Amino acid sequence: MITNPKETTMFKTNHIIKFLACLVLVAGFTGCAATSQQESTGQYIDNSIITSKVKAAIFDEPSLKTLQIKVESFKGEVQLSGFVDSAASVNKAEAVARGVQGVIEVKNDLIVK
């Protein structure tokens, strides 16, 4: 049993510090967790890589090279948007995007002008 007032104060202070450290850790881990509308840090990096790969694959395709196609990724889903010159380009861009490793689904919002 603790009888010294200094020891009692130190004991309480240590418990408060430990409690606050636990709160900081829990808050930190919660901030890194993914939700249905927000990506975790790892998912953000993975999706950045997927976006870059899809953009490179579209640029490497000669029939799509000069077209302005915007690519965005979220949790492995790739969204294509912008304007293309033909329905064949719409289909080709989607096929190219689907062929990239890590792509789970493609939402094709390309518009023929």
C-alpha cells in the first residue's frame, strides 16, 4: 500500500500518462483505417500506382495516345472520363484499363464527341 503523498501523486501521474499515451495510439490507428468513403494510406499508394499504370498503358496504345483520357482510382476501381473520337476508342480504353494488374473494376464514363 502506498502511504507517502509523493508516491501517490507519482502513481496517479504515471497512470494518467499511460492513459493519454493509449488514447494517442488509438487515435493514430483510427486515422489510418479505411472507411467506405476514404482510403487507408496503403490503399492510397496502391491506387496511385494503379492510376499511373493505367495512364501509361493508355498512352502506350497507339490508337489512344493522342486522346485526353482522365484516369482516377479508388479501392481498385478505375474511372475513365473525358472525350474520345469514336466508340472503338471507348471500348479500347476500357479493355486496356481492365488489362492492368490490380484493377478490380472499370467505370467507363468516356464520351464520343
